[in-house]
Amino acid sequence: MKAILKHRLFWPVAALLALIVINTIARPSFLSITVQNGQLYGPMIDILRNSAPLMLVALGMTLVIATRGIDLSVGAIMAVSGAVALTFISGSSDPDGLPTVIIAVLLGVGVALVLGVWNGFLVAVVGIQPIIATLVLMLAGRGVALLITGGFITTINSEPYRFMAQGYVFGLPFAFYVSVVAIVVVALLERRTALGVLTEAVGINPEASRLAGVRSRGIIWGAYAASGLLAGLAGILYSSNIMAADANAAGLYIELDAILAVVLGGTSLMGGKFSLAGTVVGVFTIQTLKSTITFLGVPPAVSPLFLAIVVVIVVLVQSPRTRGHLARALRTLSRDDSKAVAS
Amino acid sequence: MTEAPSAVVEMRDISVVFPGVKALDGVDFTLRAGEVHTLMGENGAGKSTLIKALTGVYAISGGTITVQGRERVFRSTADAQSAGISTVYQEVNLCTNLSVGENVMLGHEVRRFGRIDWRATHREAARHLAALGVDIDTHSALSSHSIALQQLVAISRAMVTDARVLVLDEPTSSLDRGEVEQLFAVVRDLRDRGVAILFVTHFLDQVYEISDRLTVLRNGRLIGEHLAADLPRGELISQMIGRELDELEAISRAAEREVDRTAAPVLRATGIGRKGMLEPVDVEVYDGEVVGIAGLLGSGRTELVRLLYGADRPDTGETEVRGASARITNPRHAIDRRIAFSSEDRRAEGVIGDLTVAENMVLGVQAQRGALRKIGRAEQDAIVAEYMTALGIRPANPNALLRNLSGGNQQKVLLARWLATAPQLLILDEPTRGIDVGAKADIQRKVAELSAQGLAVVFISSELEEVVRISQRIAVMRDRRKISELDAIGIHVDDLVDVIAQESPLIAPETTSSHQKPETTPSHKKPENAA
Amino acid sequence: MSTLTAEPAAPASPLAETVRRFRSRHAAWIPVFAALVIFLVMLVGAQAYFGNFLTPRVLSALLLDNAYLLILAVGMTFVILTGGIDLSVGAVMAFTGMLGASLLGQGLPTAVVVPVMVILGAGMGLAVGIMVQFFDVQPFIASLAAMFAARGLAFMVSLSSIKVEDPTILWLQSTRLQGAPGTFYLTPTGIIALLVVLTGILVLQYTRFGRTVYAIGGNEQSARLMGLPVVRTKLLVYVISGVCAGLAGVVFTAYTGAAYPLTGVGTELDTIAAVVIGGTLLSGGSGFVLGSMIGVFVYGTIKTVISFLGAEQSWTRIIIGVILLAFVVMQRLIVTRTGANRR
């Protein structure tokens, strides 16, 4: 029993389950799944579908955070990839054709990958702090996306493109499969190979890893490239959902949602050990929370407040200093800073 | 004057307990006014813990601390400071982004109508510095001065708070001979003014040069307290080392063997250097040989081996591995040539704390194989089992996080990491620093064993006894260049100390090599130079 | 006993000596000088290009249009000097603005509302500080949660903007203090901003609290061992940042004549950019309020130039991003050069 309690995933999963239980009590229809035309519908299915962009971004963010970095530009990259893809389609002669869509997706994701490589270059080679390096793209990226769309919200009509976010395969949303494939690929890459352990080593102690012969530069660079790539894919899904490229709204705040999902899942912002499973749980938690808030009739604009409360609770619970803190706090205010036990 | 000076600080029956380790066990310690009292002991003996208990960094688990007759409980460093105890740490805990004057007066700046009067503050700072014979621009940035000067600034700061007790924790580690002289002059002056001084150093010669009284700790217990005049050097060493002396003698005897230098050396570096870091140095190591590198801190030992390994990039020089030219400018080049390097700062450059013992151990091998070919479970278990027994790692749990092991066991795991890569040359920088006596002996024994079996080793240690014990050849460094190379077989530590000191222009040439007992009470006459 | 001096070697030429001494004493000011130079170059360049840039009207607007950013930058400087960061300032500014406007609309007098806004900001800052100091939460996450919370709270006050009709508030913005028609003018909001800057300068330079801030940024461990009140100081810097956010809320509401819940989106990043451009190091321990002020003016100049060009405002963010990158790379080059010599 103790082993279960101490397991890293315990609190994140418990939080998610608690959330689901509360939801079901408030609206029994939460768990209901109906079948229409061989396709499944229901609030849970919505969560599976709508969480896809966040899932992709959060997976990439997990890798970046594990290397002791952060990627604030993912939202902007989403905007750019959507803008590139849609601009291509709207300017092409055959917007409904599959080849056009495939090229558009490849272009969008390709540009996103290049942006990710750029971020990686700034951090791994030039040595700039990740916050600043990605902040630059965050500031500039949306502007670039706006320039690509000419300041307008580009809309298109393309069935293959629409399918990605709104279509179904074997009864489940296509977007959900995209999530699953991404999770599986990243997990295999990190855990089947030594990439995961080496990434953790780099995050925990970059210098020791370098001296031990780990290719730190390559690993860090790769993490940012992956983050960019995944963000690009997320951007495609997002624009597919609204069939438009909205440079201002695409991925707005998603970097924050992603960071929260990663932290909720138990990965520390200080880098090092990371948990993909934890991130997955974190993403579902955030998505469920959003669904709950919408159902309660709270305007979406206010939802950040609830996210903040959940985050604070989880972070405080995870913090090792929470126990017996009140007494310490009082003493600390009177200049106490000694450690009774060496750490 | 025959009466003992009055006690300023009395520590009685002090115990400090950490999870799983009793760092101090019933230690008594007294500091007297106008006396330099040196705390002696090997790494891991408890010196650092005792100091941290006195200065409020650690809370004590048992015993009492009395300062100037009043019993005190220190819950913070500020508590200790307000009791009149000031500390200058080895890392000189000042703020390098601020000016000299500001560092001296930080927290005690001169104020007028509630706002800081900078003119008066800098004047005060200059006054305190001058009282120690230091004359520098108080407006200059602290970072623009040498460590030696920064230490004196730290001491001035102690005097600002009118400290009755001054703790100096390894203050000479980064100083050259001239700077040590200056520091000692300041210390003697403060002593003569009645300050009680607690001095910690592992340089035995300096101990006899500056101390009035000695206290020896071993394995967290008090072994003895003596006047420096009453404790000859040999007795001091045996009190510090204890019964492990026999084991170490055995290692020493085993190291006295001939090395076959007919084939090409494993590594030959000619003119290796880097601007601002190291003057060009030649060094070579043969199979089955331990080349020891001796010198004071700051002499360039670590810089040399880092350049050899490619941890830092050399500007000049050439390297040959077994006769073939080799370009080594980063760690991967070295690793590809089967050269391994264990850094002196294991916490910052070796230990990957949140990974398990097993993961840390196979990291070197894994890095060699690349990220895509993961080491299988069976192979990992085999490697871990082999080295756990060979090096005596405790606790023998491969899934324990490395940060939870003691310093000695962490060092063994790091050693295992490198040995698992089957190197042909192993470079060890201070592998026995800060670990308990038993582990030190284990590591020295293992290194001697491996080299007897054919491994080439480069070995750095600040403890000259260790260098002398296991090396066949010793390179002596000073002021960032190599000044000498000696055959280590049959050499005595004092001879080595001689060589290191002989090059200094400040020491008179007729200085004898072994320490003589001073004839009078310590506080009035300088003991003869020990080196 | 011999006297110990700093330079036993023979001194170089007198000029080299003076330069070396200057650099040693004032090294931290060099980035600020760099920022000032860039600012002046921009002004001169703009004047050369447009011909009517350096007019009293434009220059006065430079201060007054960015008064809110100036106030935020002062608070952010304190936080960054200790090595922390505060991402909540934009959202807190919006929230206090919304609450203030709402209270004013309900008839409460200005003399009550303005202090309430400032205290609210202080409270949010205190919450962040407590999380950082007593629960070991990283400043990034703690202030991120506060940002979410404040944004949600702003929307909870009202989903749409609230017009402000209170004469006192409007007076803050509309009154012009002008020497003679056609020369520079100031409004009370500008005066508030300048007073905040002045207070910041005095506190950092002439109080023990201010010097402790620098000490913590330089080496927190040392500051603690030197007996400085580290805990109290770190708490206070976040409170100061919150107070500034509250004040900025007052000023911005007066400036726009209304409170809008989406105010200040991205403003925290503008603030950080201004502070970094102004020569403050993100790692802490080095920087000046004066520099941050110059950084704000650089930002304002770019905005003005963009509007002169008639280009889209999204270019502002892009250019700020590029300049920020250039500054950070420069900082990095200077650091690596001095760092390499030390070994």
C-alpha cells in the first residue's frame, strides 16, 4: 500500500480520478457514451479529441523541461504552422485533393521543425538561457504568423484537412489516434533507447554528463527540435478544428497549459527525471478541468482561475516542505535559517 | 605567563546526528582568547561538522555551547554572529557583484537620517581594512581581486561586527606562499589583540607555523587536545590516521616496483597548455604506472589534467596515444581513446544525484555506446554486481539514489563508472577528498592494485602522503607550470614538501626540512618554519 | 607588518590604469550605457528618417503612453535583481484595473478605491512570495499560477470592459502640466511613474533593504551566511512587484478611461524585455532602475516608429524580440570571455 502511495503517479492520478468523480456526481451524463453512425459521442470522447493539441505540445515540453529548459514559443509555433499550411491550401489549385493537404501538412510541420531547431541552436550551441531564447520566438513568432496570413484569418474549405481534427476512424476521433501515436513514438524513443536516461542525466547534472561523454549538446538540441515538431503538428490540428488560421488565438496560453500538465504529472521544472505517463495524466486532468468549467457555465475566460487553484494545490502537496511548515514559517520570519538535519 | 588564557567558547559533549550517520559523538572543544587553536583530522573526521555546529549552520543533537559564560543555542547563522562568532569559509562567502567596501560593511552600513551615507561607509570600510594592513580601493568590485585579498576582506568584515571569535576554514587552500605569509601575519596580529581563533587546515607545515594549540578529531570523536609545542608531528599524524596506518604502509610497500618504460607511453603530452590557465607542460604515463601530481591548490594540477582529458580545450601542445598522434579537445575524443577522468568536484561534475547507483555506474559505458543502443538489463546487473563487490560499496542497493549515499561510497560509484569503460588511462583528481578514512584506504588500495595489473594512472591529491604512497613518479606543479619530476620510490613526504617550497623566492635557502620543537610558549615566539 | 596592496606588479600606462579602475568600479553600468547609446541612436535615426520625430509632443507621449510599463519595470527590476521572475504583472494590472473600475462605478470614492487596488496588487505579490520562499515553488510556476488566477479574476469582475467616469481618475490623465503651449508636458500619471522610478532608485541605492536585494542576487548563500535577512527581503520584492502592478492598474485605467479584462496580455514579457534591454542580468545581482527606464523608452520608441511607418503593431513585438536576443547574446559573450579568463 505504501508503495502505491509513494509512487510518483499517485497524486496526479488521484487528482484526475477525483475530478472525474466530482463531474459524474454533478452531471451523470458525464460518463455516458452514445453511438451514432458508428461513431462514439459523449463528454469523455470530447475530452479525448480536444486534448490532442495539448497532448502533443506537452509531450515536447516534457522533453525540454527534462533538459532543464523551457519552451515558451510553442503557441507561436502552432500559429505559424497553421498559417503556413492554410496559406498553401488556400493558394493552391486543388484544395480538396489529398496531395495538396499532405504537402500543406508537411510544410507546416517542416517550418515548425526548423523553428524548433533554431531554438535548440540558441540554447545548446550559443548557450542562451532557455527562457530568453524561446521568449524571443514567442514574441516574434506570432508577428510572423500574422505576416504570413496578411493580418487576416485565413479560412479554407478542404475535406481532407477537416478530417484531421473532426473526422472519425473506427468510431473514435482521428485526433485521438494522433495523440496515441505521438505518445507511443515518444515513449519508445525515450525508454526503449537510452535517450531517456541520458536526457535525465543531462538535466540533473549537465557538466557531469558532459565529462562522462554524454552528447549533451545533441540531446538538448534534439529536445527543442522535437518540441517544435510536435507544436507544429498541434498547430495543424488546431487549425483543422476551426478550419482557419487565427494567428492571434492559435495556441494562446498553450505553453502555460503544457507546463502545468508536465508539472502536474510529477516532472520537476528543475529538470532531470521526467514522466511521460505523468504528462498524459496531467493533460487529461487539465482538459477535464476545462470541460468541467465549461459545463458549470463559467465563461471560458474565467477558467484560468480554476486552473491556477488546482495547480497551486498540487504543487503545494508535491512540495517536500509542506509538512510542519507553519511553525517553521514563524521562526523563519525571525531570521532562522539553520538546518537541523543536513540535506 | 603560565596561566591558560580565558575560555571564550566552550563546547561540551557535542553530538550531531544525520539520518544514518553520527557525524560528531560527544566532542569537547574549547576556544581561548588570544590563542590560535587548530582543528585537525582527516577528511570525514568531523572538523567541518564541528565548525558548522559552532557557527549555527547545523543544529546540535546533544551537548552544550557556552559563549563568554552564557549558554547559547544557535538556530541560525545570524544567532552565532550576534554571539560574536565570525567565520571565513574556504569559498569566501562574500558577494562578488558588490564593491569591496560594501562587502565589508554589508548589513552595517553607516546611515544618516535613515539613508545610507556611502562616503562614511567606505571610509569605515577602509579603516577596518587598514587595521589589517590592507590598502585597496574600496570602490573596486570584489571580483577584481585575488582570492587571497577576498579572504582578507572577509576577515575585515568579521572585525566590523567586533567578533570575539574568528573561525578560518581552510583559508590557505588557494593561496601561494607569499599570500599565506600575509594571512598569517594578520592572524597573529588579531590573536595578539585577544581574538580567539579557530583554524582549520590540512597542510601540516602551516599547522605548526601558526598554531598555539591543536585538537585532533577522528571518525567524529575527540582524540586529544594538546599545545602545539607538546605534540610532535609524527604523533599528530598517527593520532589522525589511527590504526589504518598499517594498511596504508602495506599499500606503500606494494607501490615500490619498477615500471617498464620501453614501449611507447600510453599518453605523451608535449607542450600542453592554455593561455591564462597553464604554461606548456610535458607529461607522459606508461602502462602500469601511477604518475602522481603534487602541488598546492592553484598550482595548476587540475588545469593540467583537464587539458589532458579535453574537458578544457588546450591552446598549445600535442598529444600522442601509444605513439600515434591524437587530437583531444573534448571529453569524447578522450573517451574514444579509452581515457577516463574523475573530477575533483564530484558533486558538481560527477554525481548525478537523482539517478540510481546502477544508472550512474553504467553511464560511462552507455555514453560510449550512444543513445540508441541501450544497455540490456542483464548486462547492467552484471556490471553493477561486479563493482559493488570489488569496491565494497555500501549500501549494496543498485536502486538507491546516488545522492543518498555517503561521500565515500559516491566516489566509489564514480570510480566504478570509469572502470566499467575498461580504460587504458585513468585520471583521478582528488578522489579521496572529503570522504571517510575507511573509504580512502579502499580507493587507494584499489588504484594501486589496478596499476600493478597494468592500468596507467594519473593521480592528484592534496594529501602528499597519498601521492607519495601510491605513485612511481611524481610531477611537481607550482604557479601553473611543472617545476620538477621525481622518482617516487623511496621518497619521503618531507622531501616532496621541500621541492614544492624550494622554488619559492620568499623562503630562505638554509631552511631545514623537518620540524623542530619550539622552545618557548607559543604565543610569544614564532615556531621555526616547518618547510 | 607589511601592507597588502592590490597590484604588486608594475602598473601599466596611466590611461590603461584609469580605464581598468573605471571598469572595475563600474562594470555593472556598462550594459546600461550600451542601452542608452542604442536609445539615442534610435532617436537620432528616427529623426533623420522622419524629420518630425524629436518634437516635444512625441517625446512627451513617449513617457506618458508608457507610464504603466515604467511602473511595472521598476517592480520587475527588484524581482529580477534577486534572481527571480514575476510573470503575473500584466494580469494583476488588469485585475486591479477591473476591480477598481467596478468599485468606482458603484460609487465608492477614489480615495478608497486607489489604495484598495494597490493593496490588492501587494496581496497577490505576497502570495507569490510566500509560495516561492516557504514552499520552494519556483518563481516561474508561482507567478504563472498568480497570472492565471488574476486573469480569471479579472474576467470574473466583468466579461466586458467597464468605462470609468470618475472625475479624479480621468483628471490623472487629462490634465496637462505644460510650460508653454507647444513644449513638453506632463500628466499626473507621468508624475506618478517618475516618482515610482525615483523611489526605486533611492531604495536600491540608499537602503539596507536595497543592498540586501543586490547581495541576494549576487550570492544568496553568502548573503544568508553574512547574516542578512534573506527571507524577509525575498518576500518583499514580490510584494513590491505586486504594488507596482496595482499602481500600473491605476495609471493604465486612467490612460484608457476604461478597464478591459484582456488588458496586459503579454505585458509581462514586454516588461521583462525592457528590464533586460536596460542592462539588468536575468541571473540577478546586477542592474539598475535607471537602466530599466531606458529599456522602457527603447520599447516606446520602437512602438512610435512603427506607428509613424503606418505598419502593423505586431511588428513591435517582433523587433523587441530581435533586440532582446541581440542583447542577451552580447551579455553571454561578455560573460564567457570574463569567465574563461578566470580558470
